[in-house]
Amino acid sequence: MRIAIAGFSDETCTFCTEPTGIERFEPATQRGQAILDANRGIPTYINGYMRVLEATEGAEIVPLVYASKTPGGFQSWLVPECFDKYANEIADRLRAAGKLDGVLLSLHGAMAVSGVPKPEAELVRRARAAVGNIPIMVTLDLHANEDHELTDAADAVFILKTYPHVDSQEIGEIAARCMVETVRGFFRPVQATRKPPIISASIYQASEYPPMKLVYDRCREWERKPGVYCVSVAPGYAYADVPDVGMFVVAVTNGDRELAEAAAQDVADLAWTLREQFAAPLPKPKEGVAQVLDLVARGEKPVVIADGADRIGDSTHVLKELLAQGARNWAIPGIADPAAAKRLETNSKVGDKVTISVGGWYNALSGQPVEITGTIEYIGRPSYVLVGPMRKGARVQDGFVARLNLGDNRHVVVADRMRGANDSSGLTSVGVDIGTLDIIVLKDRVHHRAFWDSVAKVDFRMDAPGIGLADISLLQYENIPAGIYPLGPQWRK
Ligand SMILES: [Zn+2]
């Protein structure tokens, strides 16, 4: 049994400005054995494929190419040449791979390509043209914008069940197990799909909290019924202005069309009844920071502020309010500002007291630059190992960062690019003692909760301006379906 493995993964924020070319993918792209080496022991989709196939007698893994972007940057639509390069390389390598029995594709589902409206479906069609009638199965992130075109092209589609994403390896295993059983002739995948017309900001999509928890609980109920193999729901990725934006349901059964249709319909119906929960207003920075200080004063701390709108890392709305409202004992693990970082790298060392203007440079949504004065307590390019449940054990190599202590245990890390702290390592690596903090400001929506929910008393979601904002009615869409909830004219108050 020879199973090819390939991938081409991107979550494209089309509200960013710079087009994405091959140069952003090629340095991070792996080919052949390097794909397996890079994933072994790390809980990824590919490692999930490997675990099942390596445990399957007579199975041979044929690793082809895995294309993904280098971290950081503000890239928007992929240029067509970039999509063609990797989609065609996958197809060409499939053709050259000799006799294959199946293909596992690790995609993301929110790639946006100029001139290619549904890139993942197009990629699978090209793979299909290369291999003919053997099973092609796909794994996706749940921030996927897909519709039936993908399931028409692929034999089975499996989507993450958790946000924070802690089940990438498990979904890889589910797909690979389905592949093995299908190749052996014990399984005949049948898919049913639904497309509930709901678009939602990522910050509303946490899998352990309503509304998505209710949707996923229903999926798990269906999966307990005999014959139902997997029921997936992608709530979708709202920051891509594409025609198949929004929620997508896929039920995979063993040969039972009626059962698949019933499961998909039921889950889609439930999601529709919950739609208002995907658009509940969140506090803006001024009132939000005031509420956070109130929580801290009452001992409800530490508080994590999820500044989910900031996908560039340069937003200053929350920083400005923390300073204006006199907050103490807080840390922001990253204000992305390449120019400020360069100045600090060139002119400063640990112990220097500096005044510098940071952030607010990307666009008007980022807010104004904010001047801060503090003592540099860390400067360098930290390298550290992730300790939280997401990608535990993976090594992170940051770019240049400098941590300023503004006094009163207030810390701002100025970084040359977007820098998160989805677990404590992002802060401890630059010398912050997280045990002393009342407030941690994370430029993130949900992923951080995999770690920080075990530390923070409160996860406080804030709706600052930014291209990843919670109130998506402020974004200028051109390509999405006209009536989609909550943006269609019939839903506007
Ligand atoms: Zn995701």
C-alpha cells in the first residue's frame, strides 16, 4: 500500500495589503524525507498520517512536498503563479511517484488566490487529474472556507474539532485510518455537506464554549451512531473575502448516504439556531480596560486580554488604555514594529533607559503610535521550546525583540514582527516572571486559551479596531454571498 503525502497550507488575510508570492513559501517548503523529519514527534496533521501509516503493515509513505508560508509578514492574496507552482508541483510529483494507492493532503482551507475562487478544490482537481480514481483524502484547519466543490473533488474531508487547535495529529490519524481501511476495501467513504450561511469572527469560535461547543457536542453525538465515521464543522475564516466564506459541515459515513445527509442537516440546523451568538457585541478598549481593572481590583486575576483584532501586531489601542488608566503589573509580549526594533537593535543595550514611539504604523485601524519610556531588560533573538498543549515541544526562533520595563512591573516587548505568547514561553524567554502579572495582553483570539485558561482567572475578549476585529460589519467585503448572516442587508438593524 503506497500512500502519498503532500500539503499546501495557507490562511490568507485578504484585508492585508501585500500580495503573497513564491518567495514567502519557498524558504519554509519541505520536500521528500524532510517532511517526515520535520513532523516526527510534533503533534501535526502529517505526524498523524505517519503514526497510522507506519503502524500499518505493508504501508509505504511517499512524501512529496509540503508548502507553507514563513512566519510573520502581512501578506494578502496569493499571486496565481504562487498557487500554480505548488499545486502543479503536487500534481507533477504524484504523476512521477509510480503506482500509488491513495493520497493524503494536508491543506488549511482558507487560502485565497487572485483569480482562483476556490483554491483547495482546484488543487484537489489537479491532484485527481494526476492520479485518477484512487482515494484522495484531505485534512483542514477549522478556519476553512469551503463548499461542496472540495468534497466533490476529494473522497473524504476531515476538519479539526478543536479551537485552540490541539487535535491536528488526531485529525491526521482519523484521515489516515480512513485511507487505510478504504484502500483495504473495508470502508467506502460517503460525504454529505451543508453550508449554513453564517460568517463569524474567530474570537466567537472557541470549541470549549458556546456556541461552537454546542455544535461540536452534536457532532460527537452523531459520531457515536454506527456507520458515522466523522462529522466536521468549520466555522470558517472571516478575514478572507472569498465566495465560499463561512461555515461548512461535512459528514463522512461508511457507505450510508441517508445517514450522512441526516447528520449534516441536523448539525447545520443547530448551528443556524445559534447564529446570534456568533455576533454578540464585545467591549471596546476604553470600557474593556476599565472592566479589567475592576476585575483585578476584586482579586479576579490574572486577566488575559484577548486583543483579537490585531493580526499585524502593531495595534496600540489596548496599550494606550493601559497607560491612560494607570494599570500596573502587565505585559504585552509583542508590539510588532520593524522600524522601532531596528532602532533599538542598532542603538541600545540592556540597562539603557530609552524613550521610543511604538506601533500604530500599519494602517489607520492600528491606532496612533504610542511613546513609551522604560529600561531595557532584555534584548536579543530568543529561541525557546513551546510548553503549552499546542505544538508542545516545537522550537520557536523569534526575530529581534527588546523588552522595556516601564516601571510598576509594566512590560512591553518591541518585536520586529508579529509575536505572540500562546503559552508562557513567549514571556519567560524574555525574562518576564508571569507569576507577578495581573494582566497579560495577547494579540490573539482563542489559541492562547489552550495554555492560558489554566493560569488566568478571566479570559477577557476585547473588540479593538483592526483587520481581525470581532465586529466584521466594519470590513469592506466584495466577494461574499449577499445574504450571509450577520452581514446581509436583511440582518442589519
Ligand atoms: Zn485555525
